[in-house]
Amino acid sequence: MRDTCRGSVALVKVLWSNHVIEEAMWEAEDAMRRDYPWLFAQTYYLALSEVEPHREIQLKRFISKIMFMCTVAKQIYSSNGNVIFDGKIGMWPFISQEPAKRSSKNRRRGELETKPIRSITKEHMRVMLITNVIPTIRAKWPSMFSKDIIIQQDNAKPHIAPNDKEFVDEASKDGFNIQLVQQPPNSPDMNVLDLGFFRSIQALQFQKAAYNVRQLLKAVNLAFKNLNPQSLRFMFITLQACMIEVIKRKVGFDYHIPHMNKTKQAREGTLPDYLSVDKVLVFDSLQHLLTKVSVETIKELVQMIGFQGDVQVTEPQLQVTQGRINMDNNNQTASNT
């Protein structure tokens, strides 16, 4: 009980499920009985040696976690530095519309309310790719560039296989050749979204207070829309720098993400769109791979990374002449959840 100038107020101590014991707080008993009557409906008797059972409830203001599918691509600039394609393809939530089971001050019983999908399956991923990602890529992709596009996804179990029939049929329409590839396992730095894009989105989203699912969705979409395209450019350059560090070490990921003063270089107009890789480093790396994989695999790898030049591979010799690695692949997008 708490005595006030207007009388006494009955209080109960509440430990919400998303708080620790030290954060238990006092709440008005009449409000708790009104909002959570089932906590007071049960009567039980305890012996002197018995411990009172622990019951948990979820705070009504708590918003469940929402999963998003985010797809971005490397930006494309004209010869005079203007942005032709900003790289932000889209960001879609995994949600469903369900009729409300009871009336409240926010909606009547039977009205549709937005609910997050708690367990994402391969079918959810397939529908998201076919109904949202692929059509948006077709609509936003600059017509003057190649329609051979690679979507990189991480290795989460819900992701579909690259040879999924429904995806392949949809991805080959209208002259497009959209393919799925898997991110290297245990390599979060190889994904531009995990490398920094999600943190940038979350920093903007935190500036808007959200008290329900709809407000949270609105805040996330607004953060995605308002994110400076320059940030995405910086992240793709950092991704290339991480790739170079991985090539240098050949085995393991014991490196620090390189700092390049990208903001200063962009201000001075000296920031490159792609980073060059020394030919000797390429030679050493391919020579190392020759001891791990077959000759055919190395030839496929050389073609995939966009090597321009003459490559001759014969066991145990490897020759690379008059060539360079072009890491500025405009036809690659990153997709993740």
C-alpha cells in the first residue's frame, strides 16, 4: 500500500518477462487486475516448505521481433559522377494480416491487424523472392546494363536452393538471368548488409519511437528511404577491402576491417569505385587454391571474379599474364534477412 494525499493505493511488484530481477517495478493493483485478470484468478495454498511459483507475462508495450528481407546492389554512376542507380532495391517485412480475436481501444473484434511471422520457412522465402524481390529488380534495374544478375544470400536454413524450379522460372522472364549464390560460410564480412547496412538502418530507426507493429514498420521503411546513398557506396568499398584482406591471409579471418578515410576521399573526389588487386597476390592465391581444389574449379573461379587477361592452369603450374582483377561488379546484389 502507498499512502497519498487522496488515500491509499494498492501496489503489486511486477517482473516483466523482458526485464531482469533488478528491474522489477511497482504497479497499481487495480490496473494490473484490469489488464491481466488471469494473474489474480488462480488461488493456491502453499506449505511452509514450498516455494511460491514464478509466473511471467509480457509487457503490453513490448513489440515482437520482425524479420525483413532487404536487397541492395552496388551503385552505378555516370561519367560526370551523377547517380544513375542508387542501389536501394527494397526492404520487405515478413508479416501477416489476422482478424482481431477481441475488441480493444485500438480496433474492433474481427478487424485485420498486422502480426509478425515468427517462424520463417522456405515457402515464405520463395514467395518473398518471387512476388517482391524479382519484380522490383526488373522495375528498378537500369535498361542500359546487362540483365545477368547474381543475388547473394546467406546460409540460413529457410533460404531456398539456387536451383529452385519456381524461382528459376520467374528469374528468367523478360530477358533477365537472375541467379542465386550462397554467401561463404562463417563469413559475415562478405555480406554488405551485415557489414554495416543494417546498423545504419537501425540507427535511423531508433530516432523514431514505435509503440506498435505498424509504427515500427513505418519507422524502418522511412529509415531505408532516407539513408544516404553515399553510405551504401562506402559499404561496398569496405566489402572489397575485406575481400582483399581475406585473399592476403588465404586461411582464416584474423584481420581488422581496413579504415580508408572514405569520407575524406569522397570530399576530395579521390574515392575509387573499385579497389585494385596486385597481380602477384592473385597469382599466390590461385597457387594456394591449386593445392586445395581441382583445375576446373580454379578456371571457373577466375571467370566468376571477372579476371581480364590470359590464364593458363596446368598442374602443378599456374600462369597469369597481362591481366587484372575487376572487383567492380555492377551486376551483383546482396539479399539477406
